[in-house]
Amino acid sequence: MASKGTQASWLGLRHLTLMVIAFLMLVPFYWVIKTAITNENIYAYPPNLLPQNPHLFNFVDVWYLIPFPRYLLNSIIVSAIAVAGNVVFNAMAGYALTRQFAGRNVVLALFLSCMLIPFQATIIPAYLITAKLGLLNTYFGLALPMLSTIICIFVFKAAFEAVPRSLIDAARLDGLSEWRIIMRVLMPLSKPAVATNVILTFIWSWNNFLWPLLITRDPLMQTLPLGLARFLSYMEDTTGALYAFAVMVLAPSILVFLMAQKEFIRGLTSGATKG
Amino acid sequence: MNHWWSSRWFIVPGLMLLVIVGWWLYVGQHDNGLIEGRVVDAAGQPVAGATIRIFDRGFVTHQERGQTESDAQGRFRITDNTSHSVQLEAETAALGRSERLEVRLWFAAQDARLEQPLRFKTKP
């Protein structure tokens, strides 16, 4: 049996390793923030490790030089629609997959196989369907491909399967419909799955570039990633304002993640172990 | 018992909303587009009758959008600034042009009283 001293030194070494890895992962973030609050060029040599003459005016420039508030509003609306759609539709699909029905395994296999197909391969049919529905250049059109995602369906399925069967049977005996069982019994017991859905969908929708690029016609319907590309094409440099824009695009998704990270981690690990 | 108002999903957005509303109110009270300052020569003496030009910031250049004149004490007042980032320049026939003074503001049309005067390099 290892002595307490050996255990403590192993623990210290492990923490030191984790700190070094965390530091290495945070360096790019630090560099972006440092560049955003100075006027230094990111390729300046020799680089300054600490920000020289820091200021926040780059953020003001971003706010006024392009229609940033409009892009922000567009991104918020599209992400809100995508998050709402994911929570509702994925919960319904996840619940259906916990039930026994003919062809269930085929549906599961179909879902799993669809995960192998990249979005780029289905983007033309997706565009044609959106056009047929008359949703090009609209918020619903922007959110349409994100309204339900297979990974998040499986997150709900795993969470619902962890709820004791007897609880659902009791709810059914009390006269609850299937829809009310989802809303009143399963959803309150699956908060980590809801948080996981919210975070993943929000981040995916927030960072989505290709789909908004294809279906927006009006510059005022563009979302933040498109605005970032447009800003880059105007500025054509690698100084503070561009990185201030990147920080402003990143900040909301980091905030959502920080707020829901506890449930998110619980949601990802629920169903990982049985018993 | 956990109340909905003690949830971080209420507190964090609520605080953000409060800050945003507070900021809007502050901006609403201070966005009259006033910029006040002084023009001095190389000796620090006020320059009367200098033409003050204001340049708005575009993406890569600054464009002239107006001008005014300094009074007998060398003071000037711009009343219609709409930008968040401007440059100011003074000019007289005798002294030529001053160096441009960059003025960065926290929001568009923010009222500002400049501490640093517009300074000519040459003496009269």
C-alpha cells in the first residue's frame, strides 16, 4: 500500500499536469482577448506577453462600424427558435424511442446512420425544401435545419430511460396523456438533458456559418458569424477590432455554457452507467 | 425550497437587463453630440477665429463632416457630432494646420469636453 506521502505527490503531479494542459488550452483565448483590448497586430514580433496600453474602444468600433446590434438580434432570435425546437421535438422523439413499437430498431439504425452523413452532403436538399416552404431569408428558415438534432434526441432518450418505468405507469394510471407524461413527469426529472440540449443547440446555432450564408439574401438578416466574415473582409487586418468582434461573438455562448455547465456535464454522463 | 427568482437563470439575465437599461438611460442623457475644446498655439496661447474641422471615422478612413470656428478665448463647440470616433483639426491662414486630435467616445454622439487642446506647432 502506497504511503500518504507518495499519494500526495502523485496527486500534486496530476494537478500540475492538469494545470499545464489547462494553461496551454487557455493561451489562445488569452491572446485573442489581449489583442482585442490593444491595437497590437497578432503577428507582431517580438510579441508582448502583457497588453500594452489596454482599452475597450475596439468593442465600441465593432458596435458602430457594422450593424452589430442587428446581427446580435438575428443570432439571438435564430438560436432561441433552434433551442425551443430542439427541446420540444427532441423530447418527443426521445420519448417515442423509449417505447416499444414496430420498426423501432430500424428507426434507431436510421438515426445512427444519418449521423454519419455530413451536413454539407444534405445542404442542397435542405435548401430546396426551405425554398419550397417559402422560408428563405427568414428566421424560421435560418433555424430550420437546427430544429432537431439526432445527438440531442439520444440525450433525451438516455435521460428518459433512466426514469423508473413504474413512475410513468403510475402517471398513466392517473389518467395523464402521453404528452402530459412528457411535460409533467419526464421533463422535470430530466433537467440535465434539457440543459445539454440548450447548450449544444445554442452553440451550434450561434456558430453556424454555412447555412445562414446560403439562405440569407438581405444583409440585415445575417447572423454574427456572417458579420464576422464581412467585418474581416472590410478590415483586412489582424489588429484589435477584429478580435474584439470575435470576443463579442464568443461571449454569449461562453455565458450560456458557464450557466448550465453543471447540468450539461450531468446530462452528458447520464445513461453512461447502468445500475 | 428553491424559488424561481433565486435561480441563476433569472438572476444573471436580470442583472444583465438592469445593466443594459441603466446604460441606455445614461446614453439617452448624454448623446447630444456636443464636443467642446480649445485651440492654442505653440506657446499655449488661445487662437481666435481658427477653423475647426471634424472628421468621422469610416472603416479605414476619416471623412470630413463639418466645421466650426473658435471664439476670442480659443474655445470651440461642435453641436452635431453623430459618431463614436472622430478626429479634430484646426486651421488658420497664419498658423497653418494643427495636428489631428483623435477623440474616442464610448457611444455615438457622446457629449465630451476635451482636456487636451488642439495645438498648432507654429507660433504666430
